[in-house]
Amino acid sequence: MSIRLDVVTIFPDYLAPLDLSLIGKARREGLVDLHVHDLRDFTHDRHRTVDDTPFGGGAGMVMKPQPWAEALDHVLAQPLVSGNVVDMASTRRTQEGVGHAVPRLIVPGPGGVPFSQALAHELAAEAWLAFACGRYEGLDERVYEHAAERMPVTVVSLGDYVLNGGEVAVLAMVEAIVRLVPGVVGNAESLVEESHEDGLLEYPVYTKPAVWDDRGTERPVPPILLSGNHCAIAQWRHQQRLERTAARRPDLLHPSATGGALAALDGR
Ligand code: 6GU
């Protein structure tokens, strides 16, 4: 089982870190089949123009629909093969019989559904993902209509702040997704005892020395961790997770206290 990833961007070099570390190794081992496409290759003018001014006025530039449509159609035309066998699981069935596979398209943007560990698991289970990296004020809305008629489309946000484009978001999302693909992380146990896998943040960890001389200040490891009492250690760690979550992410403990936009809707 492997996952195919296609990324369309005007900055292919931004995705160079995907050659490194865990993801690079997964690619070399054939667990991840990553293809980066330059949006400008799908323009037809001398200046390779990808943007233009917004109808109705306003600040900034909007990405033109035509290069995006051609780029996404090019990605769609790629065969999905895993170990030389056409993947049947993500193959769309048509009236003529068995159709061709389509990716699930992820469009990174601050107006999307929140990215989460749960969504990372969902996407890691797909055979094929495509990412459309927007820049400027975003894509012409008709790109979404074109895409949605051909494949499932999800706009996804990393959080409530604004990046200049989707590339850095794709780096983060691909890292979160690829490490969940079976075989990519050697010790699968290390995936379950993590922040956000069960709704609590992780407990603090320590290694040798048991007492660290920090240039005159002695910093000991919590003594319970040296006790050899595994039951007491498990209890201490769980308590640490609760305290840490309450301090840093109270929203995880009290999901109804989200406030913000819904309260604004009510006029509260
Ligand atoms: Cl996914 N994209 C952009 N451009 N900005 C963001 C984001 C994504 N998530 C938060 N801000």
C-alpha cells in the first residue's frame, strides 16, 4: 500500500524539503509517490501569467481559472498505480463500467475546515491526494466548481492566522499525513501515545542525567520517574497530561466553550 500525492504550485522549490528526513525516506522506499507540478507550465502567454485583478475591485490579485483547470486536468489524467497494479479502491465507476481513479483535492486556505489529527488519519487512508496551492487573494471561485465536478474537494485551514500561500501549509499537512501511512514510521506504537490522538496533550519527558547541572543550577528529573513503580508513573503522567491540557488547551477539555463567531451570530 502506498499513497500518491500531487502538489500544484507556482513555487515548486518550496516543496524541496519533502526530499528530506522521514518523508524522503518514505519516497525512496516507494511508500509515498510524490509529484510536484509548476502551475506556470499550464499558462500559454509569454509572461506565464497566473493572476489578474479582481472583478468588483479590492486589494490584491486573484489566480486565473484557466491555468488551474489545465493543471488539475493534467493531474487527473495521471494513472494511479500501486506496484504496477491499477488501484481499484479509488477507481471511479462510470456508466461504461470501471472508470479511472481520481484524487481527493485539498485546497489549503485560511477559510477552510480546520486541519486536525482526525483529518490527517482520514487523508492518510486515501490512495491519492492532490493539493492546490493558492497565492495572492486566492483562486477564482470557478476553479472550485471545475474541480468539484471531477473530484471531491476540501478546503483545509491550519489555524486562525494567514499565510502568504498554501505551500507551507502543504508541507505541514503532508508531514502529518505521511507519518500515518502504514510502514512510514517504524515503531507504530510511537504514533498512539501522542498529543491529539486521544484528546489530551502529551506528558513531559526526561532523559539522562537524572540531575542536570545547568551551570550551577541543579535540575533533577521528577523522582517518581526513577521509582520503578510503573503504576504510579502512569498515574503521574496522566495527571500531567490533564494539567497541561487545562493550562494550554482548555478548549480540548471543555469543547462547548468555543465562543467567537457563533456567539457573534447570536448577537451575544
Ligand atoms: Cl491552509 N493556507 C493559507 N494560505 N493560510 C492559512 C492556512 C492555509 N491555514 C491558516 N492560514
